[in-house]
Amino acid sequence: MKKRVLFYCQPVLGIGHYIRSREIVLSLHDFEVCFLNGGEIVPGFELPPSIEVVNLPALKSDAEFQDLHVIGGLNNLEEVKALRKQLILSVYERFRPDILILELFPFGRRKFDFELIPLLDRARERASTKVVCSLRDILVSKRNQAQYEAEVCALMNQYFDLLLIHADPEFQPLEETFPRVRDLTCEVRYTGYVVPQTRAEADERTGGFTSTDSGEVFILVSIGGGRVGHELLEAAIAAGARIEKSVPHSMHLITGPHMPEEQFARFQAQAAGRPNLTIQRFTTRFFSYLQRADLSISMAGYNTCMDLLTAGVRALVYPFTGHHNQEQTIRARKLEQLGIVKMIAPGQLEPERLAEEIIRCLRSPVAARPRSLDLQGAERTALILAESLSENLGASQNRER
């Protein structure tokens, strides 16, 4: 029988956590997997029938990460929280996982203690369940950083057997944003960055100022999930109008599945009468667009940056900084130091300045992806999980002898 993995993921603002978790789950070929999704369903990114999916009553956060909100339905927040807790525990009892993976928690998602602490307590009661944290490369700093770090260490040391960091330690060690890694008593493993294999094998392009078959430069503008970053789309539209004569181009905007309807309609109205400007809410073929693009203008989230690295495309990135969040800024600066992207500061969104940056970027060659950067995160995650269960089995057999 295949070993069983129960994977919990709770997106609250964008779609990045879900997309990365989905890719990890897809790599677990040798496991029976149940996926708990606590956020909105991302259209077009459903999991295959071989993976059981339990969509919890969905919750989201505001852009400042202050409050939780119920998505759809008539139940109030407390009712939904109680329902989610009950559902999660019932899935755990029915599925009886060999491995429980929590994405980000306890390094984040502490507003979900109401359902995750009872789940962890239940897993500890059933001592045979291995408890794992799945963590991205960079953490968000907190107002009371010392208290935050102490609480994370306490929870990790009480409940978790393994920490998987989906990063390359040579490029982004966790210690840079969480100095107390050495205080963790669980096993800590780096997996490399999580990138779909088909993307990791994408062709790299070099040269300067390329164009589409029609002779026009193709500029792709995107903002991830669509709840934040609207100002980037506004600036790109305005900058595009200023370079139409000097740089014949087509500009394609992808607004994200979670952009409010009224905002999406406003962007559509702005595109009216601009034949070289197209607006799309969402696509499952984002990477294909990226491979065609002569320039990408985007946010600097984990998944988008990995796509930029593997597509081999010139890139301007605008980091999200809401609620004093420096995660995307740190990532963007590191990639800028490698010559892979050019970071756009908030003050550079003025249309004239952005237009100048677009022209400057288009005239530059495409930077080659560093060969040393580890992009095998999904595959290595599966190997590490299999190894950890084998080690547990060996230790158990030795004790029986």
C-alpha cells in the first residue's frame, strides 16, 4: 500500500501558496494524497482525480493581513471556523495520514491556530504521523520579531518532525529572515526552488531587442492573483501609450482571477480603442505567454520569479510592500544583483519614468539563468519524504529487535 500524505494549504491573498503547494503535491507520485484547500478555488488549476481534494469553506484576508473574511455563503466567520475545524479533524481521522504537511504554519497563518493546533494535537496523539512544515524561501518580518521567533520555535519543537525549505541555501538561506534556525530541534532540509519540470527545461534566449513575428515587441504585464498591484497595471497602460510610436508593440495584461469585477471592467474600458492592448482576467497558460514575451512586467512573488528565471525573458518587477512586507523586495533585489531582473520602486511607476525603463530593458540582452541555482524543489521534496518514512521504519524495526 502507498503511504498517505495529508497536505494543508491556506492561501489568504494571492494564489502563490496554492500554485507552489499544487506543484509539490503533483510530484508525490508514490504516495496517496489528500489535499486540504482553505482558500478560493483557482480556476484551471484543479488537481487530477488521483488526488483527493477537500475544499474547506473558503477564507481570505484583507491586503493588510489584519482580518479574516468568509468567501461567499451566508455563514458568519465563527460558524465557518467551527465548521472548518470539525471538517479537518474528520478528514484526518478518515484518511489517517502517515505524513501531515502544513504549508507555512507556524511561520505564518497564525490566525488559523483555531483549526491547526487541534489538528497537530490529534497528530501527536497518533504518534505514527510524521508532521512536516512546507516553507518558502523568505519570511515576512514582524513588529515584535523576538516574540514571533520564540513562538515559532516553541511550536516547531513541540509538534514538527521536519522542516522543508523550498529554496537554494546558496542563494537565499532561511537564516537571513529567521535567525533562530539553529534553535529548531526538528530535521531541517532544503529542497531547492519549486518549479514545474517543463518550465525548468525551457529554452534560454539571449540577444537584444527581439520582436514577434508581426514585427511588434510583445510586452506581458501581470499581477498574480489580482487583489493587489492594480497600480502596476495602470502605470503599464499609461507607459505603453507613451512608447507606441518609438517602440511598436502589443501589450497583454493579465489581471488575476481575484480582481474585483468593477476594477476589471475599468481596465477593459481603458483598453477600448487601443488595438495593441488586450486584457485577460486569468490564464492557465501564463508560462507560454512568458516564453513569447520580449519583456515581462510583474510583481515579484515566489512563483512568478521562478517563471522569469526559467523562461529566459527580460523582466521588470514591482515588489508588493503592503503591511511593511519586504519578502518580494528581498527576492527582487537578489535577482537584480544577478542581472536577471530590474526592480521597479514605487516612485518609478510614474508613466514617463516607467516608459524609459521599458525601453532601456528592451534594449538590454536577456540574462542567462545561473546554472548553479537549484530548481528541483518539487522532485526533491518527494524524495525527502520517502526517505524520512524509510528512516522511521528502520528505527521502528531496530527497536522491535
